[in-house]
Amino acid sequence: MNEVMQMIRAIEEEQRRRAENDHLAHYNAGKIKHKKQLAFHKCKKRNRWVFGGNRSGKTECGAAEAVWLARGTHPYRKNRPNVFGWVVSLTAQVQRDVAQSKILHYLRPDWIDDIVMASGRKDSPAAGIIDQIRVKNVFGGISVIGFKSCDQGRERFQGSSLDFVWFDEEPPKDIYEECRMRVADREGDIFGTMTPLKGLTFVYEQIYLNPKSDPEIWYEFMEWADNPYLPKKEIALLEATMDETTKQARRYGRFCTREGLVYPEFDESVHVIDPFV
């Protein structure tokens, strides 16, 4: 009888431990919900973007989306076995500190089949740079979340067929276009979460303006007030340190430029010539 009780206690302890580590189960699951995060997850478009201020919750929804797809447990989409996706950051260091950290936060340890490190030790992956995480898919197969950084150059983004690409912040145009090719044959998804600090770039032209009326493009602006977990006092402190242009980008996720509407990267030495007949 004592052995049975010990086994029951061990099972209950393991269930408690797993529940504590299952951050994905608690994501947007309480009485207070981040409505714009849910709108992003529910959208069926294949090219989705969140233009959000810092600390608006945009990176959280990108990480949760990637883990749901890899696990085959997405609550609003048709799930697949053996998913292969990329998480793309600006640099390896930014990858480690932001996107990689969020992915590890939402991946329960017992969901991980293996970790391949680019640098560092896989028994302490958060401290190093991860190349791939092999994830146990609920259909029985193994999914792969690969990590890329834009400073590797476009050539490192060639060749693979992918089910999804998550851009954590705005990539260079050539890398964005290369990744669109990677998801074509699997009818995969592109999604990006970014604060538009670079002005009126190709994302503004191709995604926000959508001049070709691409039916697969969807975007949402996400600001501090949309994040129900960010205290109003903190919002006031952050806002007090910013000028209007900075606030439009960092609070509201709006595209703006200090140089004017026509030439966001205007440089007199480059764009002005001497008068001629």
C-alpha cells in the first residue's frame, strides 16, 4: 500500500512540475486576454505582420505561434506533423536574448527531443546560440525550429523548404524575398513581429500599402495600451521620455520618419545636384 501511495505522489508531483513549466498553456488563457494577440493567431492569412511598440506583446505572439505550429497543437489552424520552420533575428546575439529566449520559455523541456547548438552547451542552451531545436510533434513525428540571423547574408537562407518563417524584427528585403521562396512549395506561412524604427522601408511599401492587393497579406498595429499586462504607471514613465516621432514608433508601432514623407533616407550630399540647363 505504501508503494502505491508513493507512486501516486510521484505522479502528482510530476503533473504539478509539468503544469508549472507549461507556459504555453497559460498564454492568453486567463480572464484577462490580449485581444490583438488572439486576432493574430486566429487570422488564416499566410503573410501576417504585427507592427507593435516595444513591450506591446508582439514578440510573445510570434514565439507562441512558432511553438504551436512545431508541436502540431495550434488552436486555430490545421496542424501538420514534422513541421520545419525558421526563426529569423537580426543578429545571433539578438536571437539569444529575444526570440530564442521566448521559444525556450514556451517549450516545455519534455517536448524537446534534441538541441543542436551553433555555440555553447546544449545542457545550458539559453546561454549559447542555438542552431536547431528538434520538437516532439503530437502526431508522433519530429518538428524542427531552426534559428537564422540576418547578418549571415541571403546565401545562408537558400535551399530549404519550410512550413513557416517568423521574422523577429524587420529583415532586409533580399532575405524576406528569399524566405518567401522557402515557404512556397509547402504553402507555408510568413509572419513578422516588428517595431518600425527604420522609416518607410519595403515593409511599409509592400505590406502596409499592399499596392498589388495581395489577398494573403494581413497586419495589425499593437500598442502599449493593447497589452493588458503592462501597468499604466509604466506606460506613463516610458512615454515621458520620448518625442512625438519616437513615440509613434515605439508606443504605437507606426511607420514614420524624421526626414519627410517623400525621401525617408534623404541625404543632401547624395540626392542634391548642381543646377543644370
